[in-house]
Amino acid sequence: MASLLTAGEFIPITGIRHTPKCILQHSCPLKHSASSVYAYTLQQNWTRLGIKDINASSTEQHELFMQKLQQCCVMFDFYDTVTDLKSKETKRATLNELVDYVSTNRGVLVEPVYPEITTMVSTNIFRTLPPSENPDFDPEEDEPTLEASWPHMQLVYEFFLRFLENPDFQPSTAKRYIDQKFVLKLLELFDSEDPREREFIKTILHRIYGKFLGLRAFVRKQINNIFLRYIYETEHFNGVAELLEILGSIINGFALPLKAEHKQFLMKILIPLHTAKGLALFHAQLAYCVVQFSEKDPTLTEVVVRGLLKFWPKTCSQKEVMFLGEIEEILDVIEPTQFKKIQEPLFKQISKCVASPHFQVAERALYYWNNEYILSLIEENNAKILPIMFANLYRISKEHWNPTIVALVYNVLKTLMEMNSKLFDELTASYKCDRQREKKKEQEREELWRKLDELRLQETSAIQNNRHEIQFTYSNNNNNNKLHDEDENPAAAVTDRIESNTWAK
């Protein structure tokens, strides 16, 4: 039996002080890791825990266990990488001992240790998260800022997880300490930039959800609130993917028939989440949740597909590819009766995607014809789908710039022709007639523009001729007036000419 009694000592803490924020800002350069904002413990005069006999009574072991839990509430400033190195290492060793003790021993979780454990865990993990060092932080491209105190924090999370998974764990006792306030603070930590921490919190919250039935509705409600703030207010939250992963397993366990609350969650939160800028970071988890709903209640498929079509991206090709992938996952589990309800609006959108100049969008849409189940649904409803798809398929087979897309389109056209050759021939003839009419209209339009250009040139020429005539008439009138003036007053005319000649010289 492992024992805490042979554990290393937790030496007294010295030299831990509050560091003014202004000093930190000037003396500490930006680092790849950051320490959260804690109320760091001031110098404490701890009594050293001496090494005791391994055969000591269980009462003494529990007492030492409690003392070590209390001493692990002492916090260190990890911005300062020089001082208290020995104390930091000793606390790390003590946390390791606590993890081993809870993992390998039975009967250690007596009622008095529950408040001590939750106090120690709360002291170590609940804190104000530091602001991002990069205001323009992009989770898709930038490296996250890691938690500097992770050597201690990791062990605290590990200890708490082992505590929850211990066979002797009693939810009826723990519920007095692991309450709504505790869970709310835990959910806030999902905004941590450190993915290692979010992964631990995800597992811990999942265990809490499974063991504390009274907290389940509260957990779902608070997750809903986080998502609503993310969608409509902040547009930033680091833990969306992890929360969706938890929800995926929760949705999987929903009893049938689904409650109205769960359907509202699908329509008011999961579907609008597709509009988020950072969709690429959590789309896989989001799609899994949506497909789970479609599998649980097939009647929701129409709502889901129409919701996705409503929010279909117009300018982001990357999102279009993701939407197409999600639609294919939904079609994999759709029932034929539900497919008939959404086939027309769905394949109108797929037809647009097939005709997209972005080859990845077109390629992803054309890959639907490689899915046997979707192909069977198309074949069953080819009379509706073929007229929707044919025009764009035929056109891009002649015009698309990418040879891979052209090859895929030829294969799709061949498949559709084999499904219904009669309808295919009718659509081909109709398409060619339409193209002839379009060409004729285009020629008529060009001819009309040509005539308009000629008419414009004629009018321009006539206007210019009129201007010349007006100018000529005006000039003649002026000359006649001058001659008339000279005839009436010849002396004045001679004087004017002499003056003008003088000025000219």
C-alpha cells in the first residue's frame, strides 16, 4: 500500500511577494508562455512535515494527507523564473504524491477530505485568465500562449480527475462542494488559450456531468449561454470545440422522444454556429452534433438542411467545402421520405456548387456521386434531380477551366444517362434548343446595339454640322455689322485702324 508518510517534505515558502503589475510590464518581455493572475501567497511559516513510520495508523495518514492538501494551496509566481525554485519543485513532488495516493489506495476519500480537496483544486485552477499577448491572435495560424504554471496545474487537474474516478467517490457528499458556482468557474476556464488545459477541463466536466445528475440541466444551460455570447456578441471563445465534443456525447445519450429544449438547442444554437468566423476550428465537432440529432430524430433532418441552406456561405470557398462535407454526412443517415422533402432546394444549391469556378468547391460537390447511398437516392428521384442538375453539368463540361472537374462531370453525366436515358436525351435536346434561342437573342441584342451605335453616330454628325452652320452664319453677321459701321462713320473707322496698327507695331 502506497503511503504519503514516506513522501518528501514540503519546505517552508520564502520570498514570495506580490509583484506590482507596472514592474511586470516593464521588466518582463513578452514570452510564449504566460502566468495567469493569481492572488499569490505571501510568505508562510509552515511546519516541516517530517518523515514518519510507514506502518503508521490510517488516522495519521489521513492527517498527513490533509496537511499536504493544505500546503498545496500555496501559490507561486511563475513570471519569476529565478526565485523559489526549490519550493516550486517540492510542491510539484507533493502533487505527484497526492496523485499516486488517490489512484492506488482505497478508503482514502473520507468525508473530511472533500472540502480540503475542492479548496485545493479551486485555489490552483480558478483564476483570472490573462489577456492574449497578441490582440490579433488567430487560432488557425498563431501559436497559443501556454500557461507558465502548467508544471503544477497539470498535476492538480490530474489529481482532481483521479479523485472523481476513484471507486470510493461519493457524489452525495461531493455535491455540497462541487456545486453550480464551482461548475460555472470551471466553464469559464474553457476560454484558456492553452489546449492542454482545455483538454483536461473537457474530461473533468464530462465526469461531473455523468456523476452529478442534479447539475446536468445547469451545465447544458450555461453551455448554451456561452454559445449565444459567442455567436451574437464576442465572436471569440477558445473552448468551442471542446464544449461541442462534450455535447456530442451528451446528445448521443438523449432519450427519445427528444424534449423541446433539445430541439430548440439544435435550431437556435447549433445551426447559427455555422455562421461563426472561426468555423474551421470546430466544424468537425459541430457536424457530429448535428448528425447525432438527425439520427436521433429523422424528422429534424428537413429543419437542419434548410437551416444550412439559409446560412450557406456566399464568398468563403473554405466554408462551402465544409458545408458540403456536413451535408454528405447528413445524407448518409437520411431516410428516403425525408430526402424527398429537401431534394429540390438542396440540389439547386449543389448545382450552383458544381458550377463554382473554385475547383475545390466543384470537386467536393461532384464527389457526392461517389457515395453509393446518395447515388441510390438520386436514382430513385432522378426525374426531379436530373432537370435541376443537367444544365450546369452540361455547360461546365464544355467550359470549366479545370480538366479534373471536366473529367468528373463527364463521369456524372454518364451516370445520369444510365439512370434515365430517355429523360437525359430530352434534356439534351431541350438544352441545345435553349442554347440556340440564347444565341439568337444574343445576336439580336448585338444587332440592336450596332444599330444604336450607327444612329448615335448619325446624330452626332448632324449636331456637328448644325454647329458649323450656326458658327458660319454668326461670323457673316459680325462682318456685315462692321462694314455697316464703317459706312456710317468713316473717320472713326480710319482712326480705329490706325490705333490698331500702332499697337500691333
